[in-house]
Amino acid sequence: LGTAGAAGAAGAAGLVAGGGAGAGIAVAARQHPAALTSVGAAHIPFEGVHQAGIVEPAQTCGHLVAFDLAAGADRRAAAALMRRWSDAARAMTRAGRPGTPAVYDDQVADDAGPSSLTVTFGFGRSFFARTGLTGRLPQALAPLPHFPADALDPHRSNGDLWVQIGADDALVAFHALRVLQKAARDTATVRWQMNGFNRTPGATARPMTVRNLMGQIDGTNNPKPSDPGFARTVFVPEDGVAGASGAGGGSPAWMAGGSYAVVRRIRMLLDSWDHLSVERQERVIGRRKSDGAPLSGGTETTPVDLEKFGPDGLIAIPGDAHIRVAAAASNSGAAMLRRGFSYHDGIGADGTPDAGLLFVAWQADPMRGFVPVQRKLDGGDGLSRFIRHEASGLFAVPGGAAAGEYVGQRLLE
Ligand code: HEM
């Protein structure tokens, strides 16, 4: 790494010196687009109270993968799998030159740093029956209700185990996925896999909220870690007090510090969407496309004013605008952290792009996050005519592992 980096720097300097003016700098920048020290070396610790891959900005490359336990794989086999997976994730996310358990190494990620790799593990409802653990099934993991507009493919929905991989380098992300697949051995097999992406760090002149494949700035009004109620919204309390779903609580003690991930593969009907004028697209969402400012005025970060009327006497943010229908204020305070990836799987059978959003929403209790909001949106916000929910999953994501522990140890030991 050191040698290649030094040679690269020398080459860039030579080009700039030889070219003289701005043209030389442009050539150098194209040949050396991003310093490995900033993108490759960035490191997110695997261990902690919460698992990594929830509060950190979503990375450039994402793999969402569900596994089913093999016939005969019991609780002990599942515990051994979680141990192997956690040890592999711990090694691959290490700062400096990350390691790979030798038995699984394919050298795909050689030369690269951890590139902000995170690996996040969750349990689906079916996991508990398969492992004889129904007594420890969280109430909050009740199946999501049927939403009338859903067009779900059961083969790409749910699953016993769920893994979310994110990294700012595609080879690092692939490598992590391959290692986990190999570490699954004969205990679990892939049920479905979805691959997504976000913008590359350094692609914009300054850090900006990402755009989705409809072109909108997406993620502005997410809860922020600095908000007073953030931890309560996203995580099951760390003291193990059951968090959710009214009397009796929705989460057992083993979920302390954990969260629930709702995963939806949402196809965007891009050909229909692109027929709308930008002005109509903006009224569908309730925000300006250019800079993400709410139609009630201001800049991207100005609080939304749902009561504001425009000079034309019309309500500034239409009654069916996505941000009005989805807002916590319209849903008795229901809130979630949205942290998704765009996807593009070529052209679908109908001749339109098979592209959209791998929507991942994090909350302490789906009944106070995704479910009430989706009930409203499914009833027909402006956006619902341009999207289709094609797959779905709900997973209990336990708290993070401490040194020497594996994820899910408090459930499985
Ligand atoms: C806000 C797009 C699906 C919940 C937004 C915004 C955009 C957007 C552009 C405004 C910027 C922001 O605050 O992030 C989309 C697209 C979707 C989609 C393209 C599907 C492809 C969903 C779903 C849910 C949801 C399924 C939850 C069930 C929210 C919430 C807000 C929001 C809670 C913030 C509202 C506010 O308080 O201002 N979405 N969204 N979205 N969306 Fe979505």
C-alpha cells in the first residue's frame, strides 16, 4: 500500500508540474480520484453497545442477504454460526490492514482498507421456531400487517437470518459477503440477496444528503443522533427494560441495545415518474427537487411548515404530499431512521427499469415506526402511484457484541 501510494503521489506531482496549468491538475485528479488514506482507511468498529451499520451514513455499496437455516440446524449450530460470522466480521472491519480468517480468504479485498465496512446481523421470526426459541420471540417481531397495495414476492421476503453489509468499496463489500457465505458452511443457505448503492464519498464538493433514483434529495428529515429522543426512537433501551408495543413490552432483555429493521424492496415506476413535470414531482413529495427545500419555504434544513399557505391561497405542501402523510406529526409521533440503498437490476420483464429503493427503516418498535406510517402511505399518498413494494422483511437486530462476544450471544447461549 505504502509503495503504491508513494508512486501514485509522485506520478500525480509529475503530471501537475509538467502540464503547468489547470489541465494538468485535471488529468492528475482523474488518474488518482480518491486518496486511499481517506476512503480505504476509514474504519467503523464492529464492537459496541449497538451493532454498526445503523447510525453511520449508508455506504456506497450495500448487500442485503437473508439466509435460511439448513434442515436439522438447531440452536447450537445457530450459535456456532453466529460465532463464526461475528469473528469474521470483527477481523474484516479491523482498522489498518483488515484480516480475513485464513480458511475463507479469497484475497479479493487484498490491498484495500476496511473502507467503512459494516456487517449487521438480524433474526427473522421463523428463526425462533427453527431453533426452539419461541419463548424468547420478541412481541415486536409480530408479522407486518398486510398492506393492500403490496405486491410482495414471498421468495424474496423474510428469512431466518438477515445480514446487511455496507462498504465504500465494491470489492470489500463483495469479499465480506463471500466470506460470510462460506462461513455459513452447511448451517445456512442464502434465501435471497439484494445489492444496492449510494453516492461515492468525495463525489460532491461538500458532504450532502444523497439523492435517490427519482432524483430527490432523500434523508433530510431523518431523526438525528443529536435529537433528544433519537435513542428511544431507534434502539431498545440498553438497561433491558422492555421497550415497546404497550403493556407487557415488545422486546425481551436479550434485545437490549438492539433495533428492528424493516426491509422493503420498493420498485420505482420510473418511466411514469419521468413523464411528470418537475413542478408536479415536487408537489408529490412536498420538497423542491433542486435543493430539497420544503415547499413551505427556506432551505433543505428549514423545518417543514405543514400549515403554510402560498400567495395563491393554496396550501403550500399538498394534502397528499409524501412528507405530509409520512410526517411524525401526522402519525401520532411515529418515527424511524431510514437508511437505504438504491438498486438497479437491469430491465424488468415489462421493459421498464428494475430499479428503486432498498428501503431499510430502523426503530425500537415497528408498531411505533414503520407500520402506522406505511398504513397511511399505502392508503394513497401522492408517491404511491409511482412505486411498488415488491419484497418485505422484518428482523430483530440485537445489540452489538462486546470484546470476545458474538452477536446474539444473549439469545443463544
Ligand atoms: C421523507 C422519498 C418511501 C417515510 C421522504 C423524502 C423523500 C422521500 C424524497 C423527503 C426528504 C426526507 O426527509 O428524507 C421516498 C421514496 C420512497 C419512500 C422515493 C419509495 C421509493 C417511504 C416509506 C416510508 C417513508 C415506505 C415509511 C413507511 C418517510 C418519512 C419521511 C420521508 C417518515 C420524513 C417526513 C418528514 O417528517 O418530513 N421520503 N420515500 N418513505 N419518507 Fe419517504
